[in-house]
Amino acid sequence: MKIGNRMRLQGTETLHQGWSRLTRGTFDYQRSDGSWQVVSRDVFDCGHGATALPYDAKRRKVILVRQFRYAAYTAGYDQSLIETPAGLLDDASPEQRIRTETEEETGYRISSVEKVFEAFMSPGAVSQKIHCYVAAYTPQDRVSDGGGLAEEGEDIEVLELDFDEAYAMIGDGRIQDGKTIMLLQYAAINLFSGPARANQVV
Ligand SMILES: Nc1nc2c(ncn2[C@@H]2O[C@H](COP(=O)(O)OP(=O)(O)O[C@H]3O[C@H](CO)[C@@H](O)[C@H](O)[C@@H]3O)[C@@H](O)[C@H]2O)c(=O)[nH]1
Ligand SMILES: [Mg+2]
């Protein structure tokens, strides 16, 4: 349902403009009971992103990456975070971006990618939408060591894991990244069959 006339923007102010942008919007919002309320919200914007879960259904493997994430560190996560390869779109299309990023980060050149969903990961405060893909790969698709771009501060470890182990890592807390959990659950339902599905909450 469209918000339509229930939201009237009064204005926005820029609180920070750098690599990212922090803005504050103030608007009149018509509540469900018909009354009007003035609301202010801060929004963090660093552009949209794309991510992919590379999977080898025959060998029952997936590829994930591990890297230090300062934002998670400030929230008390004192380990490197395990994630699906991902990148900001910059000016590229999501599909083009995820191919390039997957190769840079994992060293695998994926040929077929399948879009599975788009998701706002933190819509209360972050404007970013992530375009999520799955991508079949084989060992022959490896073209380099991956690892990301050192000149951009990236230092990425590539993990090829048994799918069942990766799936179990959600339950025991070794995987705590939202997009990664969503894509592994998608894979359990749609790409792999067997033990991992037993844990699936439906
Ligand atoms: N100058 C500057 N550059 C930054 C900053 N933060 C990150 N960068 C640069 O921005 C690039 C981000 O790397 P990508 O691989 O493109 O993105 P990502 O950090 O993996 O982010 C992806 O995952 C995020 C978390 O899951 C997603 O939020 C994001 O959309 C994207 O999908 C890196 O080159 C990094 O150096 C900053 O504060 N300042
Ligand atoms: Mg990345």
C-alpha cells in the first residue's frame, strides 16, 4: 500500500557528508487513527549493495569470505566476520557488480548468477538495499587467490566450506551476518537437500 498523502516531508538536513552521508528528515505523518504527528529520523546512506552465495551443488560446498568489520567490532564482535562476498554497487548494475566483486574477493569467476531477492537490512536507519544472488561454481572457475584489494584496505580470507557445516555455523553463532544467514537458508530450502534442511524453520 502506498503511503501517498499520509507523509508530508517538511525538509532534510545533512549532518555529515563524506564517504557516507548522514541526513535527518522531518515530516508530518498521518497515524492510523487519522491524527497527524511530526517525526524526525536520521538516515545513514552509503549506497546500495550486491551479494552472492557461490555454491557447488554436486560437491555440496559453498564459498564464504572472512574479514575484519570495524562496525561489528564497535558492537562488541571481537572476531573476523564470515559473510557472502559482497560489494557496493558504485555506478554498476547489481549483476555486473556481483560478478566483479565475487572474483576480486574469492578468486572465482562465476558464470551464471541468479537473483533471489532484494532486502533492506536495517530499514529503521539505513537506506541501503542489498541485491542477493546465488551463483553456481565449480573448482575449475578459480582464476586467482582472491582476497580483495589491499589498496582499499581489504584483507579477505576465502573459505570453501561443506554446506552442512556452514549451515550449522548459523546455529552456533559463528555466522552472524544477516545477508549470509538469509542466503544459506535460501540454499537449504532451494539448492541443497539432506541434513541441513532438518534444521530449517518454516
Ligand atoms: N573512504 C572510505 N572508504 C570506505 C569507507 N568504508 C568502506 N570504504 C571502502 O569501500 C569499499 C567497500 O568494499 P565493498 O566490498 O565494495 O563493500 P563491502 O564493504 O563488502 O560492503 C558490502 O557488504 C556490506 C555489509 O554486508 C553491505 O552493507 C554493502 O552494501 C556491501 O554489500 C572498500 O574499498 C573500502 O575501502 C570509509 O569510511 N571511507
Ligand atoms: Mg566486500
